[in-house]
Amino acid sequence: MYKAIVRRNVRIGFRALSAGDYEQVLRQFHPRVVFSFAGPAPLGGERSGIGDVRAWFQLLYSYFPGIQFSIHQVIVQGWPWNTLVATRLSITAPRSDGSDYRNEAMQFLRLRWGKVVEDRLHEDTYKLVNELQVRLSHVEQV
């Protein structure tokens, strides 16, 4: 039952993110959460604390307005005091030319008593770097 609840909460969280509501997700984070996004700056790196994670989400949504997350699989292991969650997901974000940016990602969460204490995201960085170069060059041209 516990694992089913965690799987459901992960799916609810990604639905909230697809609606642009990262504050709902941040409420699930421990105040001293460690958040890591594998990849290049400005999105890449490790952050600590809810304030730094909020700033990361704000940056993400500024680069990828309308971003959508589709969950393919959620695996839950462990007990309430030490739970590991692995999520396989797809990312889609509209481009200014009407096409979509698409990528695949993995997320690894560690929960303690229902709070996220560690969140590590791994996306195809080659696709991400190319997309960021295009998006940032459009911003510089405007």
C-alpha cells in the first residue's frame, strides 16, 4: 500500500509540474533537500535547500515555457524512513517554430518520512545542450 501511495504522489507531482505548479512539488521537499541536475550550466549542478531548488524551477520554466512531463514507469523500494524512487519519464516543450523539443530522463529520489531529501535528475545532455543553444541564441537575437 505504501509503495502505491508513493507512486501516485510522484505522478501527481509531475502533473503539477506540467501545469507549471512547482510550488506544489516544493511542499514535498525537506528544507535541506539536495537537488542535482546532471548536465551543463545554467541548469546543471547541485543545489541545496528549497530556495535554491525554487530558483532552478524558475530558470527551467523560463527556458522551457509549456514544458510537459510524461511518466513511463515509477519504481519504489524501501520503507517510509528510507525510500528510493526511480522514475523514467519523457519531456516535451514547444518551440517557437511550432515543433516540440523532446527528451528522455531518469529521476532518482530519496524520501524520508514522506519528504524528498534527495532528488537527482539525468536527462540526455546532448539533446539538452543543443536545445539550450538554440533557445538562448533566439533570446539574444530579440
